[in-house]
Amino acid sequence: MASADQDKRERLLDGFASMLQSNGADATDVLHVLQDILLRGSILAVSGGMDSMFLMHLLNAVRLRYQGESGSPNDRSERERISSVSPLTIFHLNHGLRPEASLDEQLVLDEARKLDLPVFLEYEDTAQFARKMSLQLEEAGRFLRHRSLFRAARLSGADFALTGHHGNDYIETMLMRQVRASAMSSTEILPFCDELPVWSSLRKSRRLLGHLKLMRPLLFLERNQIQELASNLSIPFVQDASNDSVLFQRNRIRASVVPVLEDEGLRPGILWIRQHDWNSEWQRLNWKAATIPEATDDNGWVKIPEGLWKQATDWEMAAMVRSATRRLNLNPPTVQLLKSLQSYRSGRVSAQLRVQCGAWEMWSAGKGLWIYPRTGGFFSSPRATRGVDHIEVQWLGQKRKYRDPDLRLASYEDVKQYALLDPESGVRKTGRLKTIYQKESLPPPVRSNIPILTDGSGLARRLCLSFLEGTDRTFFLA
């Protein structure tokens, strides 16, 4: 059964990627963004209709592909421990408008349980609220959905909320706005990412609860493409009879106008892609969602051990990098940076990795994975003060005292070699500090600035690795 489920998920992901490519979107980029969204914690609004049920199965497939499913239950619990929030939570709101709404709710609950996903169920008397606020049902329902979804996102700890809007929804919304002579441009309608203000009520005494960071991952596709995949993979859904009602303008446009345009060659998904710079939208919201205070320790750095980052899944690796940047108060890694790291781990690129991401840098020569701010302590020179019987060295916010008044601080530009006296032959042998740097897998800025102590002979007497939580290398000449 597990094998059949996995095969279904792979077919879903392959079909989704194929349709993205046919519509002109980069499938790899889109899937990486979905992975990124899930990694940060997301809540998905599921009505029980075709679009949201399809998206629930799609996101679950992405989640399991990147998270990995091998290993014992203990391994799985360890993977879940990496993030403090569930990677995907399901939200369903019963608007109280249809007698069969309880069937929609039950379907969502049953499918979420099959996929082992947590669920928030809410009920609102939308008709009563619309009468009370003198609103149309559509407007009242939208307000209640956003408010309830915002609260559920807060409770679940999710950074992002997702909906099942697709390319046809974009066309319908654009036509509705044109009918009303709206000044909103087509590029502003249904963006990939949105940040919506959420209010406590619609009264004058209302207060701002916060902003809902909304994502619409299906805008690349068209309704018939989603229908084809959902049908081929037997994804269950309910048909809302109100979608056929001519009482609503959107339904009239959907039934009478859009089919004519599609017969003339309109491709809603392709049009949306050409009208929106979705990747830039994502980067802007991603940065804003992760805005954090300025670093309190500019000397900070993180080194992920070789055994951890080389054996981790892509999902786990991304989680470790994110954890490191949070610890250092740095902006989160971009999708492109994570792709570079994945390529490096797979051996498809050179022996060294050095990539920049805004204010920080990631480096590795095959051993530890170093993450550090580009203006931090690694790029600063050490300082020394001399005492009567010692020299005190300061670097990376730390101090070390060395009880040898003859030593002085030097840089790699001044001292590039060390010498050791062979105890058996009595012959002095020299070596290059560069060899030690390579063996220790030190990042370039560390090689330039790590404290070196010399006695004036032009040779290193001590390489101060203890500043990096290592052990100093001491070179005795006699």
C-alpha cells in the first residue's frame, strides 16, 4: 500500500512539473519555493473542492519527497523535531450556507487524516454576519475566511497561508474588475504572494490583528489541467452547487465568457505567468516574513559538522542552514543558495563551495560547512596588547593570554611557514601554514585573519585555532 501511495505522489509531482514546463514556468524553481514554504510552516485553506483538495495532495507529496520517508518511526520523529511547527496544517471553514456543508467538512477531515496532517475546523454563520454588517454573501465570506485563517495560522505557528487559486480564477477576477472599471492593473490582480491586513471586525472600533501572508501556488495552472491530474490520480473532491448559480457574477463570467476566450486561444495559466514576476514577489515576501533584529554579535559564526550536513536529506539540510541563520540573526537562505548547496553535495560542482546570500556567506571545502556574516569577525584583524610577561590576543570577541613575552602577533601575509625540530634526526623541517588551513578546512577570511604568533624569525610559533573552538597548533624549534 505504501508503495502504491508513493507511486501516486511521484506521478502527481511529475504531472505537476510537466504542466508547469508546458505553461512556461521553471518547475525546479517552483518546487523549491514550495519546499521553502513548507519548511517555514504553512497552513492550507481547504474547502473540499477540486482545487484545494488537489493542492493538499500536491503539497503533501512535496513534503514527503523532501523530508524523506525511510527509516524507523524514531528517525521520523527526529526529522519532525527539526522544525518547531508542523510543515503543513489544514484549515477548513464551514460557512453555514449549505445543508451539505457538513459532507465537505467530513471529506476534508478524512483526507487529512489519511495524509497524517493536522486540521483546524471552524464554523461561521456567514448569512447572519452578512445581514448584521449589510454585506453581500461573497464579501462577508471572504472577511470571515481571512480572519479565521489568520487565527489558525497564529495557533499553528505557520508563517504562510495557502489557497487553491489557479489561472482561471485570475482571468475571472480580472474580467470582473474590468466590468467595474477598476484602476487595478492586471499585474496587481492575484499575485503569487500577498500580504493582507486582517481586522478584528468591520466596525469603527475594529483593531488590526496583523497581516496574513498569503500564497497561491496553483496560479501557474489552469482549471482543466488540475481537473485532468485530479481525475487521473483519483483525488476525491466535492462539487459545490453554488458554483453553478447564475446569481453570482463570477459564475456567469466563468460559464459564458471564459469558454469563448479559451476557444479563441486564451491560456489563463500562461497569461498569469507572463503578467507576474512571481519569483521577485516571493523573494520580497520571504525576506519580509523573516525580518529579524540586527545582530547583537557581529563575530558570530556557525560550523555544521561534516557528518551532519553530508548525511542529511535536502529537507534536513535546509532546516539546519535556516537554524544557523536564525541563530546569527541573518536573512534566511534563498532558493538559489539551497540549490547550489544541493548541487555541491551531489558532487556536480567543484571541490569548494563559496556562495553569498545578502549579508552572509557559506563556505566549505568538503568537511565542515561554515556560515558567517560577510562583515563579521572573520573579516576583522586580531589585536594584541603586550604585558610584562605575556601577550594578550583579541579576536572574534574573545581574549587569549600567552605566557611568552618574546612572541608577537603576525598575519598570514607576514608568516607563511612554520618549522619543527625532528626529535630523532635533530633536523629542522619546515612546512606551509596553507597545508594546515586546508586540513582544517578554514574559510578564506579566516585564513587571512586568524592570529599567528611568531618570535621574529619569520616562522610561525603558534597558530591560534582555539579561537575557533579548536586546539592551538604549537611549533617548537628546539
